[in-house]
Amino acid sequence: MMPAPAEDLDAAWRALADPPRRRILDLLRRRPTTTAELAAQFECTRFGVMKHLGVLVDAGLVVVRREGRQRWK
């Protein structure tokens, strides 16, 4: 297995540095869920959760699967 490029590792560490993002990962470890279900677990807006998810996706830590209008993580 080849090591990841340094910039990929930097993105992952930056994503993991934020406590809400770590909490999102903890919730997703339990089971796949929708953005709306995740947002219900946080005090911030759904848009705020979506921004956190975008960072996690960009870092390669979360994969999004679309089914119709729903986005599963």
C-alpha cells in the first residue's frame, strides 16, 4: 500500500481537528444516516452540518451515497 500524499494527510488532520466533525464521524460509525438525521443531533443549522460534512468528504473521511432526494453518509 502506497502512503497518502502529504496534502491528503493534512486535509484529514484539519478535518479531525474540529470537535463537531469528530462527533459526526462517531455518529456515522454507528450506521449510515441522512443529513437531516445528523443535523437533528446538533445545535447548529442544517447548513452548518452540511459544511462540516463537506470538509469530511473533501478529506476522504466520509462517502456520500444519493438515493433519490436523500443523501446518505
